[in-house]
Amino acid sequence: MAKVKIKWNNAGFQALMKSADMQNILQSEAAARAAWCGDGFTSRVKVGEKRAFAYVAVSYTHLTLPT
């Protein structure tokens, strides 16, 4: 059996990972995770150098500081 070699199209892969479709998928998933966490959490999508990424963080607008 012959060995199969795969040559990645890095520019095409990076374009796919930064695309609007990928950002929409990431936003949908991150929003679902933030909703699961409850009130006081928010989700964001950012585009990095090689790919888009999403994260869930605490929304500081819901925090109250002790007096």
C-alpha cells in the first residue's frame, strides 16, 4: 500500500478559519455557553492572526462593589 501525502493549503485554511461563516458558528456556540452560565456572562468573537476565536467572560456591568 502506497503512502499518501497531503499538502495543506495554509492560506485557504486560514481564510476559512477567519471567514464570516466561521465567526457566526463561533458566536452561536459561545452565546449558548454564556446562556448556560447564567446572568452576568457575555460572549465575544475576535479574529486573530490565523483564525477567529470566541470566549465567554464575566460581564462586569452586573457586579457590585462592596462599600
